[in-house]
Amino acid sequence: MKRQYARLLAKGSDFVRDDAVDVEFTYDFDDPRLAALEAKRGLREIAGEGDTQARALNLLHWLCAHTRHGNPQSMPEDRSADGLLDWSFDKPGNDPNCMHLSAILSECLLAVGARAYPLWCLPKVYKGDNHVVVQVWLPEESRWIMLDPSWDVYVTDETDRILDAPTLRQGLAGRAILHQNAESKRDERAYLDYMAKDMHHFYRQQDTRCGILQGGRPVVYLCPAGYKLEKEQSPVYVSCSSFWG
């Protein structure tokens, strides 16, 4: 891993801020469009009968087998998971970006009853590139894991335990021994460098529901102490325990 990225993360490891607030996050499982999405795509069958982690991984691999990460110049008007899948599923050239793919996976997980949300990961200095991944709640273990539908990636520690975003950030800052799954479509060292660059601070939507990308969702930020978002108007900074709760 590039040392400068690890140093930046280590320097920005204190998230205790005087201006941080606690908020509640909501997940809407009852939107009839999610039931329609599940029925149309057969998501419960794809997810299978295992625990939440196994079902989430099945959906991750399924999505990545039928889409390809890209930087599209045009997009469909309907940016719900169903609209994005109609546009991109097995259609090379219609290649969603990380935000679109994370929204698709999050909505597919909601459709099968799993709590999930897209997480925006940002560098300290934005130069036209950031990344979006998905956090998934495992009720069987009372913890989150991070999945990346851009390249079919998840990261594990030495015990093969899949990490969540804050634990991955901590591991990157401390230059811990980390691994990624065999199915990954990206070189391990390059991926860990990329995530170290893009995990300085984060934001997420306060409400997760069908049509995640279609506006009207309050956005909240998790930023290291002393770091201010100069280009955002009245950003809401959230406490670390609330943000990851």
C-alpha cells in the first residue's frame, strides 16, 4: 500500500467532533416496487437459503456476473435498481458506475429483507474521483460487512472475516495484513491503494429505500476532527457511533 495514503488515514483517525450530532437511519422494506423487483428478477432464489452473509454474497456475485463497472456518458431516466438493471444487465457498453452499482445492490438486498445502504467514500482532497460501496447488516453476528459491486470485491482479515468499512479503514491506516476474495476483478494491491485514497471521510443517505438515487434523501457526513467540507452548504456532521450504528 502507498505509504502516503496510510499516513493520511492515520492522521485523520480521530472522529470526535464538537459539531457532530446523532441521527437515526431508516430502511424501507415495504415499498411495493421492491416486491416487484424481487419477483421480476427472482432475487430470493438467487440469494438462496443461507445466512445473511451468504445471501448477500450470492447477490453480489450475480450482479457482477451480469454488469460491468464503467463511466457512462448517458443514463436511463429511471435510476431505480429495476431501471438500471433493464439498462445494463448483460448489455456491454451500458456500464454503470460505482454509485449506480451500489444502489442496485442495496435495493436488491432490501428486496430480500436485508438491511443495506450505499456508502460514499471520499479522499481528503477531491480530484474528480471517489468511490461508493455497500454496507450490509448481518443480524446473525450483529455487525456490518462491506461489499464492492464495482469489481466483485470484499476484504478480509487474517481470519477470513469480511470487514466493514470502518474496520477496513483502520486496517489500511495501520498497514495491517488484508486480503480480498478470489472472485475479485481487480488486483489486490491496486484495490487496497484505491480504498486507502478514498476512505478519508464518508457520507451516506439518512433514508434507504427504493429509488435511492432519485433525490429527496437527507445526506449526512462522517469526517475527522478538524476537517471541514468547504464546498458543502451547512453539512450535517454525524458522530462516529451514530454513523456506523
